[in-house]
Amino acid sequence: MKVISLNIDEYIFSETERIVALMKKPRNRYINEAIDFYNKHHKRLMLERQLQKESGIVKEDSMNILRDFEEIDYGD
């Protein structure tokens, strides 16, 4: 475990305190789970962007290959 110092907006802190009290969950555990969830969310977004980028590259190559096949005279 790493110990960090963190500045939190008053509204976010108050909301967090209210929620952890209702959940009967330690604040530290709640914040760790929130950060973990946020990290997973952003990793997924980054992966999605990368896949879209790579899909565009594959699409371009596929269209070029399709044009090449269309230009072949099979001499029916």
C-alpha cells in the first residue's frame, strides 16, 4: 500500500462521507474501489480508441485488396 496526500473538493468529500456511512464501508476502501473503477473505465476507452484507429487501417488495406481483385481479368 502507498500512502498519499489528496485534496478533495468539499462537496465530493461530503458526498463520499455520506455514502460510506450508509454503506458501512471504510472510506479508504471506498476510494480505492472508486479509483480502480475509474482506471478500468479509462483503460477501456483507450483500448476502444486504439481499436478504432487500427480498424481504420485494416479497412483501408481491405479496400485496396478488394480493388486489386476487381481488376483481375479471369477470362471467363
